[in-house]
Amino acid sequence: MKASGAPHLTLYSRAWCHLCEDMHAGLEPLARAFGATIEVVDVDTDPALVALYDELVPVLVCNGVELCRYRLDEARVRAALASHLA
């Protein structure tokens, strides 16, 4: 069964984080290839997000499912995006 709508990726990040920048840069071509949207959320704008993700960023979530932390797991992201389109 095909999921409705384009896959939605949420990248929990912070402004001064080089790992966050690296994950976002690696994620952009994958998102384009699968027609996914990327929402970048700065955890430092919300105390609740800081409590959840503080030292874990970057954290990548696809449609509510956490895919990876710290470094982009390209294989897992590809699999999640492909399954969404199947």
C-alpha cells in the first residue's frame, strides 16, 4: 500500500553544529531523489526539544520514526524513503 503524500523528514539540529550541517548537506540530494520534504528544527528554540535532543543532535526523523543520530545513515534513509513510496 502506498503511503499518502511525500515523505517528510525532520532534522533536529542547532545553528553551531557542524555535524548538523554535514547531515543536512548529505540529506538534500536524497530528499530531492525521493521527493521528500525536509524541515530543519533548531532544538535551541524550544526547551522541550533541548530536553529531548540536546547532545544527540543531529537527529533525523522520517514521518515520526527516528532514522539516525550524529551521522547520516544513507542506507537507512534510502530504505525508509523507498518504503514510503512503495
